[in-house]
Amino acid sequence: DAKTTQPNSMESNEEEPVHLPCNHSTISGTDYIHWYRQLPSQGPEYVIHGLTSNVNNRMASLAIAEDRKSSTLILHRATLRDAAVYYCILRSGGSNYKLTFGKGTLLTVNP
Amino acid sequence: EAGVTQSPTHLIKTRGQQATLRCSPISGHTSVYWYQQALGLGLQFLLWYDEGEERNRGNFPPRFSGRQFPNYSSELNVNALELEDSALYLCASSFLRANTGELFFGEGSRLTVL
């Protein structure tokens, strides 16, 4: 499985934007970039995914570098509820639908 | 619509015993995934079932096993429990043919081995 590298932790203030980086220099052409988050004492929750183009949904935006070797999850206005561990994951576009989670980034949101 | 449900929520066993954890996927989902999350660690992939077949297996010993039933629910069995098996066991489901590959996770079953 192609690997991802994320900072161990990041801190933000409430109502400010947050940019969570992810490096995936060994990404293959068919790998999708997925983001999940895990709130305390809960199972992971899907956030967003993309292949080549930037993506937006109600939760966040995903900015993908032109060479696809890195991506950034953008939370436009952080809330206290966004405090969680954020996982950047590569999923093969082939028949292997397994997701391999790394250690993720622990996001702390200050009031 | 009901989400992924797991039972039991908590389970306490002693070393050497067997544990059985259950998972009901979202209606219409044919794939079930099992993950282990030990305290302070990330999610480790255990097993993936689809249409009743084991499709992939993580780097775990054979005493971790499971199955998927015709109604797509799944069971994870852990034999000869060891202290390090204490963890949160998460189940996720997806509709394999969907191109999003999004996994929907349950709340998990916390297994404590004494």
C-alpha cells in the first residue's frame, strides 16, 4: 500500500480555517485520496475523497497538488466539534478496496 | 436508515478465552471490514468480507478469524485471547460496487482481556 505522511498534531482556533497537509509521494495513477476523521470515543467518519481535481462538500474541501504527491484537507471554519484525528488514506482504484490507516493528525481546536 | 451496528459494546474476557464480536452492516451493503485499534495506536486492518467470501486479510495470526453470513452480517472470532488483544474492534461496511469506496464505521466493540 502506498504510504501517506501527516503531521502528528495541529492546533487551530475556533472559526478560523484549518489546512491539514498530507504527503503521498509514492501515489499511483489509480489511487484515490480519502480523508476520514475520528472523534473521541467514536468510529471513523468519512470526510471527503478525490482523484485528481479539487473537491468540495458540506464538510470540507480537498486540494490536490498537480503532481498528486500531496494534498490538503481544508476546514473552512473550524468548530470545537472538528477536534479529532484526521486520517489521509490512499485507496487503490483496482479491486482492492481495503483502506490502510496511518496515525493521522490530531487536530486541537481552541475556543 | 440504521447505521452499522456492533455488539457487544463492551466485553471482558480472561487470557486463553475466546471472544466473538458481531457486526450488522448498513442495509444494501455487501462488504464488511474489521479493524483493530489498540490504545494510542492507529487502526490496523484485520479482515475484509464481501458476498460471503474473505477477500483480504491483515497481518494478524490465524487465531483471528471471522465469517460473513448470507444476510451480510459478520462475526469476528478471537481465540486463545492474549493481553495485547485488548482493543477497540471496529466494523465498517460499504457497497463494493459503488465507486466512492466510502466506508461507514460502527461505534466499535471494546474488548478487555484480563
